[in-house]
Amino acid sequence: MRFAIFSIVVILILYSCSLGDESIPKEVIKINPMADILLDIAVAESYTESYILKDSTLNNDSVYKSEISKVLQLHNTDPTVFSKSYSFYTEHPTLFKIVVDSTHDRAVRKKERVYSNAKSHFK
């Protein structure tokens, strides 16, 4: 009897895990490239806020769009494909969390690399 209950529990756990298994369509940017793009967009937006938008005569929206366009060109990505991919990930929270976590991890590693390089220059 215990074996039967244990087997049912294991089957239910495996079944519930498979429900969360979401596959990424081929027209959607894969997780790692998407994380790279999002990190570069975050850096571009930060740069824009810190330096470019100091000029109050500029239109904020057009400046942001221009910088994002540059990032997408850098990654050889079409804006429509990026938009569809972003929408896909936001509609799939499990996958979106993976993308966001990957983006965050990349940012932390990049910051650590910059700081360690800076420390070595000041020794």
C-alpha cells in the first residue's frame, strides 16, 4: 500500500513539473541572447539618462528609441522579432524569470570584472 501511495505521489510530482515545461518557439529569441540584449538595453538606458538627456532640448522617447535601435543592430536583431520575443517571455513567467535572472547574473559578473580591473590599476 505504501508503495502505491509513493508511486502516485511521484507521478503527480513529475506530472506537475512537466506542466511548467514551456518550449520556446523558433521565431523567439532564445534565453541567453535575450538576456544579453536586455543587459545592453539597460546599460544604454542608463547611459542615456546619465549623459545624453542632460540636454533638455532632446526628446526623451526618440533618444531612448535610438539607443535601443543601436543595441538591436549590435545584436543583429529586428525590432519586431525583439518585441514579439519580449511579449512571449512576459506571457510565460517561468521563462521570463530565467531571462531576468540571467540578465542580472550577467550584470553582476560584468560589474565584478570592471571593479577587479579597476583595483588592479590602482595597486
